[in-house]
Amino acid sequence: MTRPAPEPMQVVKLRRDTALAALAGRVPYIRFLNITFDRRGDELTGVMHFDEKLIGNPQLPALHGGVTAAFLEVTSIICLSWALLWEDVESGALSRGDLERGALPRLPKTIDFSVDYLRAGLPRDAYARAQVTRSGRRYASVRAEAWQDNHARPIATSNAHLLMAPEG
Amino acid sequence: MTTDKTDFALSFMSALPQAQALGLEILELADGVAVIRMPYSEDLVGNPDTGVIHGGAVSTLMDTCGGAATIVHPDNAGGTATIGLRIDYLRAATPGQAVTARAECHHITRAIAFVRATAHDDDPDRPVATATGTFTVETLA
């Protein structure tokens, strides 16, 4: 029995990174908040790079609660889309050329979003990860948490329901 | 009317860097009610194919508006922080139109303010989002 040789690592990595850039890089609001995504295999970590304009209360100072909510929502949508895209990126069904032309499935839409504020966000970078707790044909549930210096002390957690984009 | 408080809240809310970055305009602010307008901006777009603004920007508007309503409630002596916020996205905001939120602190205890909010674009009869939130209250020492 012969198996095709595995693809060279840099080819696989380039295709994955192109997919991620196509997904997150073209959304203006993600640039407005200066959020980027670190990728290790299929795991994504959102990074919201600190900027003065993200401050809500200048006296503390603390990150604006709305910005923290938005960071969690962005991370939830991108992580869900990424999970949906992963198979096609891995199989090569979505080629690098397709991805560069922007041939991506449409983004899921948020139905509702609920956030718990646990601690004030400090004026520094914040990180977030999302977990898809249910992914159905029409709806998905996504949980997310954001933290700063210490992952064991999250600043906020969220729960979102999303409507899947219709296929085709 | 609690004019001193409204003045304080106006200057406080206007100084928030994120509120400035979003270009938020305070239209009403008194007695536990706040109305805040967020102009449309290309920077806030969440779907580049349609130009619809991102839900996250609406979240920030709702949070700001709920906090502002809490600050100007007569029974709250100082500032506030959000404890929890839930938003229902009823429909996409029409691209190119401002989104205006109205938040009302409908119940307040010594520790907690309960807030309801609604946001709409140019069509006030069809809201784009509703929200409920809980906020901290500072009592007079």
C-alpha cells in the first residue's frame, strides 16, 4: 500500500494562515479594535492590542466594557467560522488561490450575546479564546473568555448564539 | 431635573476615549434615562460584503448608554460598572444610517441598577437590537 507523501509543512501552514488572514483581515471593525489572531494548529487566540482609544473610564483607567464585549463577540464569530472552514482548508477543497480571491463562506450572524464582567480590564493587551459548544445546521452556541496577564483570572466571559449563513 | 448630575455625567461620558473614537453623541441624559447616537462609519463595518456594522459596536453603544442611564439615576451617588449585559440582535442595521440607543434604569436597589435598552436606525418602529443589563450602584457614604 502506498500513501501520498504528506504535504510539506510550509505549504500547509501557508494555506492555513492565508485562510485566517482572509477570514479576519478583511473586517474593518476588527482592524478598528486592532484585534489579531495567533494560531497554533487549529487553535486560535484573539489578541486585542492595547490602544488609548479602547479606554472607557480614564480615571481608573480601564478598558471600555463595550470593547471587552466586542472583543469576545469578534473572537466568537471568527473561531466559529474558522471551525467551519477548517475541513475545507485541510483537504485543500479551498485552495490558496480561492482564499486570496476572498472565496469564503459568509460569516455567521449573532442572534444574541450575553457577557459577564468579572474584573476591570487593565490598560494593556487582552487575550480571548472561544469554544464552539454546539454547531448545528442552522444555529451554533459559542462560549468565550477574555483575560490579560493571568489566564486563571479572566476579565469577562460570554455566551453567544449565532445563525449559520445559508449554504451556497 | 438633576442638573448638576447631568452636567457631571455629560462631561464624564464625553471624555471616554472609546466614546470619542466611536463619535458618540449624547442626545438625552437625565433621571435614569440616556439616549446616545452612534454615527455610521466604515471603521465599524463587520460584514465587508454588505457594509452592515459589527454587533460589537452596537454592544459598546448599549453598554455606554446603560452606564450613562445608571449614572444619572437620582438614587446613584457616583459612577458605575457593568455587571452583566445581554443583547438580542433583532435585525441588521441599515448601512449608512446612525444607530441610536435609549436606555432606561427601570429599577434600582442600594447595590444594583437594572437597565433596559433599545437601539434603532432611521426606522424607529423596527428596533435593530434590545438589551438588558445590570450595573453597580454607589450609595452615599
